[in-house]
Amino acid sequence: MALEPEQIVRLEEDRVVLLDQRRLPEVVVELECRSAAEVAAAIRDMAIRGAPAIGVAAAYGYALAARRGGDLEEAYRVLAESRPTAVNLTWALREMLDDPTPERARELHREEVERCRRMASHAAELLAPRTRALTHCNAGALATGGYGSAVGALRTAWERDLVEHVLVDETRPLLQGSRLTAWELEQIGVPHAVIADSAAASFMAAGEVDCVITGADRIAANGDTANKIGTYGLAVLAAHHRIPFCVVAPTSTVDLSTPTGSGIPIEERAAAEVSARSPARNPAFDVTPAALIGAIVTEDGVHRAPYTESLAGVVARA
Ligand code: MRU
């Protein structure tokens, strides 16, 4: 059974409660955050992750600070600084400025899930019957606060009998694919197999991939798209093998104030996530150039190149 939005993150009387994604799927346990600073720590430490989901968590954290009569400037700052790449975080906080109430935060959460359902429906229309898809990281309900973006599209397509199988990139170093996406696909009954990230090229060469479908953390005005590290490599591989590469993300992920991907801040996380004993580099995201992206699907519909035109005027709205 699919995860409900309130199971992923919710605001209670005096706390934000979230499903701790660091320990899934082996351990299903909730984490309680009693201040904006604790919500920010949960985002930074990736107890909750995925671009729209961290926006929703930040909105709840801000509403919690407002309800307690806390320092809202400080709450905004600590939440906005918790992770740099996904624009949904600052988008959600800005949305909360005029009305920092629990009701507005819950409405924002509902709106994000509704966007997912709409874009999933648009994206499913791009898939032919018996599609064998490949996805990277986790762009499912856990990453969006409910339903999912890329995984939501696969879910809708599965319900329309369009999906044969999904290859799930393991997604080093934190294994969002093998831990979270595989778990979600199992819950909704979609046939899938986890692969090592480095196996994607061979499956494409063998003709076992009909499309690559991912989420996004920030989409620049020209369509350049930041997503989990490894996405860029997949897009290059997909182009080489003439496989459609499709990004599914809500308009809250589109950042028209950043003209191109070179302006997107890329988070570098702790070396210890990659290697316990050697020096390591750990960029958490990369930027896929717009030229490698066949379609960007939002709740508004399917956007095609040139994205500077097709994304112009895109704004997140209810
Ligand atoms: O570091 P993470 O796990 O927060 O990275 C998440 C991703 O890269 C997702 O693909 C992206 O947020 C899209 S989620 C709908």
C-alpha cells in the first residue's frame, strides 16, 4: 500500500513529525522535531530528503516557530540554509511569509501532492505500452511528501498498464534508489530490479531501457536541471543510445531567477558518506544540460525545448 502524505511528514500541536528516511526500509521509525532548528537538522542530516519534501518540512518548521511566537527571521534563516541545491526549500519558506499558520503549511503540502498527481498524469502520456524504464535516486512519495514525481509518473503509467518493468539505480553513496525507490515500487506493486549505478550503460546497450525518468532539485530558466549526482551521466548515456530522457518535477522546482545551470549551487556533503578511510569528494548533485533533456513535465503539462520559451512564465500555484 502506498504511503499517505501524513505518514511522510505532518505538523502536530507542538512538533513536526516525519518518517526517518535514513533508516528505511529496515527500520520504520518516526522522528519528532520540536523547533525550526530541529527541523533544519532533520533536513541537513537527510532524515527527510527530496526537493518538494524538504520544502514541505520547512513550511511546517516555520509554522511551528510562528505558533510558538519564536524568532521568525532566525527560523527562516536556519531552515533556508539547511541544504543549498533544491530551490523548493526557499520557495516554500517564501510562500509561508504572509501566512505562517499551520493551515497554510498543510495547504502547501496538499498542493504539492496535487501537483504530483497532475504531472504524473501528463508524464504517463509520454510512455508507450510495455515500457521498461530506468530511474535514479528516489523521486517517489518520500521525496515529495506524497505520490511522487518520477515515481508518481511510473505509478500512474503502471495503473494505465503501460509499464513492464523499472530498473532502479542503487544511487551511491546514500542508496536512495535501492533503499527507498525499490521499497516504494514494492508497495505499489510495480515490477522492478535494483542495479548498480555503473550497470546502467550495459542495460541501455542491451536494449533493455526504453526511457530514463528522473526528478529534479532545481530547474534553471533555460532547462538545465540539477538532480542527484549521476543523473548527468545517465543523460549522456541515454543520448548515446537514443533513449528518451525525461524530467518530472513540480513548478515549485523551477527557478526562473537562475538563468542557467552554472548558477545552481551544488551541495558537497561529508567525505565519510563516500569512504570511511580515504579522502573523498562528495558532490550530492550534478547539472544535466537542457540539450540532453527530451521533456520536462510539470503539473502544467509537457515542456519541450527551447525551454527558455516553454518554461517562461511557469509559476507554482494552487
Ligand atoms: O539528496 P536527496 O536525496 O535529497 O536528493 C534527491 C533527489 O535528487 C531527487 O531526485 C530530487 O529531489 C527529486 S525528488 C522529487
